[in-house]
Amino acid sequence: NAGVTQTPKFQVLKTGQSMTLQCAQDMNHEYMSWYRQDPGMGLRLIHYSVGAGITDQGEVPNGYNVSRSTTEDFPLRLLSAAPSQTSVYFCASSHTGESYNEQFFGPGTRLTVL
Amino acid sequence: GENVEQHPSTLSVQEGDSAVIKCTYSDSASNYFPWYKQELGKRPQLIIDIRSNVGEKKDQRIAVTLNKTAKHFSLHITETQPEDSAVYFCAASMDSSYKLIFGSGTRLLVRP
């Protein structure tokens, strides 16, 4: 199992550009989520999904869109990048229901917006 | 929504001493409380977790305690070692939503 994978590992954007951060898992997890990590602020939840076709907002959703067309993939889209979105982005996944337990994190994407 | 506060933000201990990190949560419906360790440049990894039907859980040198009435939980690391140096995050979630809300983290430094 590859677990949770994220691409790219690093990305530099100019203000106003758009891009999609990719996240995939091969553990058949129902729940997937995106976090951003900024110094001194921990991990803040952006969006999450409890299954294909279902998404919901987390703590800091503004400026980000998500979709969940398959169980395996959960891409995060930045429509018009801003310097405030410079951060490290982590994707995570877990089972739901009675199997709900550990959330597994991907390796992260370091994004810089100039 | 849920809010998790974590203290202290930094903690320095001598090797062999104990370290305690404390968290409080706001939503009484939360029932799952994991702790994650993040080494520099790496992804967060689960080190221990506890559910609300249990008051304490131990795994070798690590233990977590939960006080549901006061809505706080703590991580205890005994006999600390230099490799315990990392950032530790507490978190809280509930089975109805599964979303995990994190504290702001504690940077632990274990001095040899």
C-alpha cells in the first residue's frame, strides 16, 4: 500500500494563478480531508469529505474548492492564489463508522505564493 | 464548532525527566482524542489516542488521560529521550462528523 500520496511536493505560484493539489489514498478510506499548516498555528481544517460526492467546509475554507468524485481521490483547488495561501498543505484519510480511528497523513505539499 | 487549546507552546526538559502537555476542548459531543507527533519536515503521525469511554491509556512511556467533566486531556511522556524532541499536537473529533480539530502544537525539546 502506498498509503496517502500527495503531488506536487513543492510549488511556487504567482498571485492570481490557479492550481490543483492532488491527494490519493489506496486504503479504501471513506473520510478524506485537507489541512494547512502555518508556523505557530497548528493544523487547520480546510475541507473534508465523508464519501464520494459529499464534501463540507472546515475551519478555513475560503479561497479553496474541493470535489470527491471517487473514493480514492480528493483534489484541492486554488482558483486565484494569494500570498496568504503560502503554507504547507496536508491531506489525511481514515475509515468512518465503527472503524473510525487513526487519520493517516500524506507527506505534504509546500506551496509558496509570490 | 469545536475549539481545542493546547499548552504550553514550548517545553524544554532534561533527558530522563517527564513531560506533560495539556489540551482543553469546547464541544462536549467530542469523543475521540488523538495525539500526533511531527518531526521536522515530516508528516504528523499518531502516537496514542483515547476515546471518551476511557479515562486513561498507556503505551510504554506514553500515556494519555481524559477528564470529560472538565473537558481536558493530557499527554504524559516519561523517561524522555532526545528522539522525543518534536512538535506534538492534540486533536478532538466526534463520530457524527469525523472531522479532526487540532490544537496549536507544543514544541518539545529534550536536552541530553
